Amino acid sequence: MTTTIQQHLKKLKPAHRDAALTNMKPSGMTEQASDIVSAIATFDWVEAPEGYTFWSDICQELIRGEYSFTEEESKGRETGLPVESEERKTYPIYSGLIAYFADALAAVANLSYKGNQQHHPDKPLHWDKSKSTDSRDALVRHIIDMEKANKDGDYEKELEEAKRVAWRGLENLQRLIEGSCQYTNNKLDK
């Protein structure tokens, strides 16, 4: 997917975004780039006030999938829900999600509650993001366990694993949106 350089640069951490936009020539803002690293590479790093090493390090973090946002840095990032009224109507959360999957969402919510009781029984329900950052690996492990339960004819175990698969899938998607997924590997802009 090709996007304007300016759109790519807006996905950087606020300080990096502001520096990159300052370094960019106005004519370059509307040019297209296939990914965020290509967008950063369009201005002269040697001439930039931050210097070559600064921008090279950022690009290497993006390529290795190590570029992530703190909670504070994530606050200014776009979320899954647009601000503009007409565009918000293209996100039918109730009729396009809850109405379709009410029972499944209730099961995942109950799993969240049980997980919180297991890990933090003395605290209100919350997502402790430090407990696990390997959402895709955990997702695949739960898929394997779900399939094994299916082959064994253990419906209850299969159902429990299906809940975990759904939770891990949602976890991965949320982390991608927030820019905190360890697997992004230069795909913050997709």
C-alpha cells in the first residue's frame, strides 16, 4: 500500500514525527512511499540537525520491529475510531460487531475477568500488558491446543482454548494499533 510521506511520518513517536516533518521539504510531503522507512529515507540525514546516526538508529529499530511507544507516547496516536462524524459511521461497532458476536464477546470478557482474578485478585479489572508480550506465539499455541481438544473430542477444553485464541487475536490487534506489538517489523504504517 502506497501512502504519502507525510502520512507515514505521522506514525512516528511525537518527537521523531516533529523532527522528521521539520526536515522534510514541503514538496516531498505529497510524494508517495511504500513504507515508513522509505518515507524517512527521503530527506538528507547528514544535513538534518539530529544527524545521520539518529535517523539510522530509528530506521533500524523499525526494520527489526523494536520501535515501540510508551503509554504516554501512544496517547497522541490515532486510534481505531475516527473523529470525523461521517467517517465514524463507517465503524458500526454495535451492528457490525456486538450484534454478530455477542456471545463470543461475552465469553472473552469473562476470560479477561478470570485472568485478572488469577493474576491480580486484589485489583480492579485491568490489562496488565507486562504479563505477556508474545501475543502471536501465544495465539498459535492456543490454536494448537484448541485443535488437539477438537481431535480428542473434548468440547469444553476446545471452547476454553477458542476463548483464549479470540483474546490473543484482539490483544495482537490492539498492540498493532497502539504501536506496541513486538512483531510489527516495519509495518506500523499498514
